[in-house]
Amino acid sequence: MKLAIKENPLPKYIAIEGPIGVGKTTLANKLATNFNYDAFLERPSENPFLKNFYKNPSQSALATQLFFLFQRMQQIEELKQRSLFETVRVADFLIQKDRLFAEVTLSNEEMDLYDKIYEHLIIDAPTPDLVIYLQAPVDVLMDRIGKRGNPNEQFLTPDYLERLNDAYKSFFLYYESSPLLIVNAADINLESNDDDFDMLVGQIMSDPKGKKFINPQPSII
């Protein structure tokens, strides 16, 4: 269902975050269609190390993470260039996720090297006007990952997803750079339930401030 957008002010730059399988890209595409925004999406299929990482994380973690770091930096530059011509956009990632994933996947020695590289990079990323953090427990993530049928993702383990979930919770516990909607995506269906999607759109259009929970069931954090 496509809502009519009238006088309510909308955030010009929305970023969606959350662990693997939670529905970031699906929501980004739906919001882009609904609001006539430009969708700015991650491109994991371009990472030549990702397949091996899923199979054997210890052998390919650093190469995978560094590729993503440089790819996301390039995307941030593209985003800054696009902003000169396009006033509204929705992305399915924050640049800060790169270090979040690095902390989960890299060994201590690899993390030291990653930090040395990261410190020498100039990352001037635009700040979103609104961040939507989608969260769901591991069993829901595993179920959704299985249903979308990406053969490389069959190697993802519950332990890895649990560590990702914990890292995201810690990050957003102290996040104050933008207004933040924390959505319990386990108990609402933003992909195919119009009422759930319209409810979220209403929250976006309400010009939210600070941190707000959208949680139809008891909190999972």
C-alpha cells in the first residue's frame, strides 16, 4: 500500500541497520518506493572473499573485512556526490557497521592491523536524519536466512549471529548521532503486511526525536 505524502516533513537521509537476515534491504527498497527516494544499497556480491569467509572465517576474515571497508568508503563518496543532485535517499547500512563487523570477525592481531589501516583513512560520512535499527533473535534470523536461499549463507552459524546481535545492541545502546527507531522486527512483517509497514511509515512521518522503541511484544534487548 502506498501512502500519500503531504505536508509532513520527511527525513532526507534514512539509514537502516541490523544483523544479517533481519530485512534491511527489503525495507530500504520498500521505503524508497513509498517515498520516491533513491535506494543506496550495499553490494556484498562484489566481495570476492565473502564466499570463502562464510566457509572458513578464520582464513578469509581480514581480506573480507578490508574489501568491505574500502568498498563502503567508495560508496560513501558516491553518496556524497549523489547528494549534490538528489535530495532524498535511503541506505541499508551505516559506515560504522564496518568496524562493528570487524570486531566480531577478526582475531586480536588482525584487529590491530585493521585499526592501523582505519586510522589512516579519512571517512567523512554524512550523518543520517533518521536511523532505523531492525532487531530479531537468532532463531528468526536463521529462519529468514534459510528462506532467502543464498547458498553462501548456509554456512552462517547461530553463534556468529548471536555475536553480531550483541555487537549491534552494544553499539546502538550509546548511539546518539541521529534520531533512532529501534524496531522489533521479529513480531512485525514489514515485507508483506501493509498494516505493519504503514505503522512504521507513520512513525517516520512523525518527525521522531531521540531514541524510540517500536515493539509490539516484550523487548528482546
